[in-house]
Amino acid sequence: MRVGAYLAHPRAGSFNHALFAAVTEELAAHGCEVVVHDLCAEGFPPALTAAETGTVEDAGASADGQVAAHCREVAGLDALVFVHPNWWGMPPAVLAGWIQRVLVPGVAYKLGTADGEPAGLLRAGRALVLNTSDTPAEREAGEFGDPLERIWSACVLPYVGAADVRRRVFRTVTDSSEAQRAAWLAEARSLAAELVCS
């Protein structure tokens, strides 16, 4: 199984980095070919250009070589993993830009008309999203409605063909103990194993 793993956190040594390392190691231990991307470290360019704003016609090859390489690569993946913090109810800008520039028509979905139903083109039918947060679960659900759940499980992944979307939020990170973080890392490994073994 070929799995694309994407990390979106700019600070080396963050708990997101630890989660990412645990997950990618676990996937490799289960015989997966893991395509690893630390989007911030790689300097992925997130800003959508005017030429890239179409939603119906096939996007064609991006003029940006890095974006074009990601487009070619994502089309050949069997599963997707995303690790990122909850910032203002959104993924970090680098990951939002990756979504907008890589999951484009002709690569990730096909749309007959602007108001039509998309046909997902990715062969990656399953995905795992791991988020970190400092917002307690009750407040996230009651006050904000968990916007990241809507983004990943309704707006993005099913649109491109990933019907099996698994998501786990680790919270609250800032005041967590070493023991709690160790338990979370073990859980992240289990979730990665389940993604490719179930």
C-alpha cells in the first residue's frame, strides 16, 4: 500500500512532529511505502494563483514544479494521512493551500457543471486525520461546532473519493503530561495500523 503522509506545523520539535514520526514509522513497519511530506520544511507554496481558480475544467499541469509533482504523486496513493493543529478552526495555511492547489479538477475530482455532484478521482479511498488542539472538547462542540470535522469529513475528502475518513483530536496539548503524550503517540500508532490493516 502506498500512503501519502502530510505534516503541517512550522515548529520543529512540536508534538505534531512527534505524532507524524510515530504514524509514518508505524505505516512503514506494516510494509507500506510511505510518501512523507513535511509541508513547512519543504517550503510548499500555498498561495493559489489566478490561473488555478477554476473548479470545473481540468486544471492541467501546474506551472509550479513542486505543485505539479504533488499532483502527480497524490493520484497514485492508496491512503492519505494528515497531521496538523487546529488553528482558528482551520488547518494551517500551508495545508489549506496544498488542498487548493493539489486536489484540483482532473487530478482529484471531476465536476460536470459548477452546481453538479463531483466524482472523486483519487484511488485513496481512506484517510486518517490527526489534529492537536488546546480547546476542550465540550467547548469545541458546543461553541464552535468542530469545523475541522466538517472540513475533512464533509467538504474535502469525500469530494475527492475518500469515503472512509477517520479523525482523532488530541487535546489539550499545552498542559498535557509526558505520560499523556506517550499514550497519545501509542494511540496514533494504533490508528495508523488500523488504517492499513482493516
